[in-house]
Amino acid sequence: MKKNTLTSLGIITILVFVVALSGCTTQQQNQNISAKGTKLAIYNNGTTWAHVDLVMENVTFKNGSVGTIYAEAFMKPVNGSVTIDLSQLLGYGDEKLPPGTQIRILSWKGLFNNTTGVGGTAALDITFQGWSNTLLPESADQKYPVTFAPLPIAQLPANITDNIVYIHFSAAEAAIYDNDTDEPLFEEELLTVDQNGRVTITFVQTPILCTLMTHPA
């Protein structure tokens, strides 16, 4: 994650089920997803592992407090995916997020693999999808593809063996998972929830290589 541009970044082990807003970290596979809450899924359609760092800036929790959520997702090649339960993260449990909720997301992306192709390049091919009211998305819930090529393929960390997302509420805790050099692609999204819980994702900044923008040391 990049640290000096726009905000100080990081991430925490996820959950998708969060143990309060205590700042402690948890690590789980996608489970305990709320049935009716608002979710954000990322699908990997590419042939290598996809890695996405998300920084959700200045989000408002149900208790009225404001903070930043740091998430780092790894998805297996060809149909790997993770789901982030936004309602649980923000304290709403099984309720959809309030109408008009907007979440600004800064994201950095990269490609990884165990051995095949490491040191070479490949294409990033992922899809975002948000929804509420049901456990799984429905056909009316729009998908938002993100593609870019070529990107370098980095060595997958040894501890990553399955689809997983790490989540933190503190940049300091998130920093221990930092791997800036392997996340060369930057993008900014705006996630909006309407009165029916429908999720729209607007690309404020389309994918751009970090070398083409202000890049931290």
C-alpha cells in the first residue's frame, strides 16, 4: 500500500466478520456474511493470483464515529473471490447501509503467483460487485470490470494459500502487511448505496500505473 499519497494507508486481517472496532486483527476465510447487509465482492478472472489493497476513507460507523478501514485481498486465479461485509464492518450487522451512504475507496492492485510466471508479466482481470438484501448477488446487481496489462508478476507470500482478505482499522497495524513495490496499479472508486440498498460503483480515477503519478518513497 502506498503511504503518503492522499492518505496514510494500511490494512487488517479480515474477517468478514469483525470483532468490534477494537483495532485487533482477525483472520478468516469468507464466512459469517450477513444475509441482508451491504457487501462488496471482488472476483479474479485472470490466470494469476490477484492482489487488491483497499483504503476506505473517512467512513461513518453506526455509532457516529468516523474512521478509515484498510483491507488487503488475495484471490486465487480463475474465479477466486472475496466478499467484504460492509454492514458488519460499520456496525450495522444484518442491516443494509443507510440510503445515501458513500464510501471513497483508494485501491492499489498487483499480480502474484507461486512459481509460474514470477518475474514476467500478465493481465489483471478482476470485477467488483456490490449488493444488499440477499446473501448472494442477484442478476440486477451490476458488475464493474477492471482490466489492465501488462503488470509484473510478484512472488506470492508463503502464508497465502487461499482466497483471503485482511482488514484493519489502524494504519499502524496495517503497515505490517505493506508490500508497496508489488502493487503498481492505482485506482479510486466511489461506492454509493441507494434507498433500496442497490450499490453503484463509480470510477473516479481509472487504473493508472503508480509510476505515472506521485509515488511515495
